[in-house]
Amino acid sequence: MTVPTTREQCAALDAADPLGPLRKEFTLPADAVYLDGNSLGVLPVRTPEVVRRTVEEEWGQGLITSWNAAGWTELPHTLGDRIAPLVGAAAGEVLVCDSVSVNLFKILTAALRMRPGRRTVLGERDTFPTDLYIAEGVTGLFDGARSVLLGSLDELDEQLAGGDVAVVLLSHVDYRTGVLLDMAEITERVHRAGALMVWDLCHSAGALPIDLTACQVDFAVGCTYKYLNAGPCAPGFLYAAPRHHAAVRQPLTGWFGHAEPFSFKPEYRPTEGIGQFLTSFPPLLALAGLRATLEIWEQVDLAQVRAKSLALTELFMGRCAQLGLEVVTPAEPERRGSQVALRHPDGFPVVQALIERGVIGDFRAPDLMRFGFTPLYTSYTDAWDAAEALREVLASGEWQAERFHRRGAVT
Ligand SMILES: *Cc1c(COP(=O)(O)O)cnc(C)c1O
């Protein structure tokens, strides 16, 4: 596809966009271009009704009978099975529960136990910090264990060669720069060194096709409130390759991971399969948001999502480069996720000035402006208009106003 050079050409692309009709599935903010769906996805139009039914009918009327009658007990599995095709997994391999951090705790601990004699968890220094904090917490529980942080992936082979690496944890797409890693190639390298591979899919699930099965990934975690639009703080998901189900033991052994939770036996006995990763039951009302949005995802072709995502980011990056901005996100499509990061020493006030103009991106310290492109509801004209707004904010110098320099608790 040639990159559009006028707003009219963008409008023509929107008119021909196979994903275009899905935009009406979402409640978008009036008079705004929302480029932060990689942080908190938008509200699907159908979600309030699904939540209302869950509250008023399943809870209000069904009460305790809804555990069986409304299928509540099965939801971590049934919702996981519906996420599975989005990440290249089969039914019974994905479970919805807990937060990404808690799921990582369970998986990293289980992985270290699967590699007795090896004591290193390897991560990347620039990864989303909660992943590193959890790795630190986990290694603190094992005698002699440590987490080692790579300054760059160029150091990966050297670390693997030491023979002490039990598990490697990497983000598929970097939350700041938008760099996409080669899942198949890296997983293979890690396996050759005898280590296990855990991928964090927070910035790739729903943004591009993923094939955990073909890449022979061991474990993965992901987020449902970013590209998947399940709603603020909706539970995460985890994947465990079926070849590990028999041997793996996760540490948070709560009643819902028991083989017979309602036998109320004093001894813990894990259920078979992915269900052993459950601890307690995830927040039921938050699952309603996931139920609703997955109805939309079932209509989506991820190849179309990827093609549009690359076209949108290419368009926006090209316009930003023309403004003389430093584009941090790789130009090569195979190395790019679905967001664009721009480096600017005054990135924070520039982003605030953009927000006042109705272009909602965000800022990641120390100097990155970040714009997420979510092809289900972001149009080509949105990308064009956002770049125009950025041009005007920079040309006018309006970002220098004092009000754009005040920081809230969340950036
Ligand atoms: C968003 C995100 C998380 C979120 O963690 P929670 O524990 O669910 O709050 C974790 N890791 C990465 C890489 C993320 O982008």
C-alpha cells in the first residue's frame, strides 16, 4: 500500500478499509483521536449491556445458582479458550485469571522449579518494570538465585552460554519503543541453551498475529485491558504449553486450582491441565467486560489488523519524521509493534498540549511520547489528524504554557 500524502487519500483508505465497519462497535470519545488504546482500550458499545445482565440477572436474580446455571465456574477456561486463537494456542492452553504481575510470579516460580541446578532468570533492563520487580521477588525465594538484566539482546547468547539460565522473560513488543522481537528465533536460541522461554504479550495480544504453538513457547502472560478492550483492570491471561502441564507446579495453590475444590479436603491436590494455575476466582464482574469484547474479536481477522496497523504506524511515523522529530520505533515492519514512540526532551508538555487539542497519547519517562494504533477503531484520518495536531503544537510553541507542565499521578 502506498502511504497517503493528503487527508483525502486517508478518507479514501477509510472508506475501503475491511475493518472500518468495526469502529461502530466502540464508544469513542467525542471530538478526540484516541491513541492510547495500548494503555487502556476503549469501551465496546455492547459491554454495558453484558455487564448489566451479569449484575442484574446472573447476580441479582440467579444468585448462587449462577455458578452452575450461568457457567461462572467455567469462565476462566471458556474465556481462555476464546483468547487462544488470538495467540496461536489451542483450547485448554490459556487461562484467564489474576493480573499480569501475579501470573508472572506463578510462571517464573514454576519455571525455576523445572530447571533445578540453574538459578538465573534473564530479562531485559528496559522491560516494563513490574516484570522485573516480580523476577526479583521470585529469585529472592530461591537459594542462590538471581535475576540478570540485559542492557541489550546482543548480550543474550553470552549469558545463555554460562549454562545457569533457567528461564528467559522478554516482552514481545517493548512498551516504550514499540520494538517487536522475533519470537520464533529467540525462543529457539533459548531452548538450545536448555532454558525455558516466557513471553509477555501485553503489547502484542490483539495488536498482531501471534503463534505460541509454532514458536514452541513454554509460557506466556498477557493483558486484556489494552488492545483487547476488556475494561480497566480486567484480569490477565496466561499460557502454558501442554507438554508442561503434567510436570509444572505453580506456588499459589489456592482452592480453585484444586482437583476437587468443593470436596474441602485439607490437603492440596492440583487439578490437571491449565486449571492448576488458578488460585482463587477472578473478579466476576470484570470478566463480563472480557466476555463482551471477545464477541467482537471473534469477527476479526488478525492479518487485516496487522496490515492496517503497519499502514497506520507508517503513515504517522512518516509525517512525524517530516516534522524533524526523532522516531524511535523501527521503520522495518517486522521489527515494529502497533505503536509509535517519538523522542523529545519536552515530550511531557507536548503530549499534554496534544491532549488539550483532543489527540490522546501518553508520555513515558524520561523523554518518549507514545502513540498507540488500534486498528479496530483507529482510522487513517485519525492518524493524519494526530500528526497535523502535533505539527501545530510544535509550530505554535503552545506546549510551553505552564499548565502543560503539571504532572498527575498517572502519566
Ligand atoms: C500493562 C503491562 C503489565 C500490567 O501488569 P498488571 O500486573 O496486570 O498491572 C505488565 N507487563 C507489561 C509489559 C505491561 O505492558
